[in-house]
Amino acid sequence: MTHYKIRFWQSFLLITCLAFFTLSFRPALSQSKQDIENIQKVIRLQIEAMRKDNWEEAFKYASLDIQRSFGNAKTFQNMVLAKYRIVYQPRLISFKQVKLIKGTTVQEVYMIDSKGKSAMAMYFMRKDKNRDWRINGVQLFLSKKLNV
């Protein structure tokens, strides 16, 4: 291959990769203002239920797949307390962007717990058969501890 053909293909691959990455993490423009409000309400209600140690209530905001995976509220509680403690009783929550990642609606929520530990929680959302939003998973990205 000539030098120009190699450069062309390198440029083509670079542009393709950048386009894929950009499109995979774009804001969820397809979500209406009402959808975003409902998504945030579901997350807020689940956090409030956990704050009150009402795990049956918290469990009902999980998607059917999550409910099937854990089976009951007690198993769900054990998992949250073991792996996602910051979402159990955060001192502060701040809703950030709603994004569409590979076709899934994701709500970013910044959280700080009572000890100053902070994280960005990515709530993966799904509509159930009644078209209500449910939480289909959470991924945490822990930050450095804040002195607060």
C-alpha cells in the first residue's frame, strides 16, 4: 500500500472509533422532560425507602429482572449493604445528566455519604410492562474522600 492509502485508512478508523464512542455516550435526547422527572422520582423514592429501612418498598422500584435475580427484599438488602452502601443512606444526592448508553437510559447521580465518601452512581433504567420506570442496575464510580 502507498503511504496515502495507509494514512487514509488510519484516519478512517480513527474517525469511526470517535464517532462510535461519541454516539454511545450521548445525552438521552429521546427522553421527555416527564420521563426524566419520573426516573428521578423512582430513584429518590428507592433511596428514601432504604433510608427508612423499608426494604420491601425499596425492592419494588427494581426492575422485574433485578427482582427475579435477587428473589426477595432481604437478599436485595444484603447486596446493597455489602456493595452499594453509599446509596443506602446518602447525606447528599445531586441528579446530573440522563444519558443514552448503548440504547439504555442512564441517570447519573452524584452522592456523598455521612463520612464524606463520594461517588457517581449510574442508574440503568428500564420501563416495565406498565410503562413505569424501574431501576435495572447501578454502577458506582467512587471518588476521593471529602473533608466535610
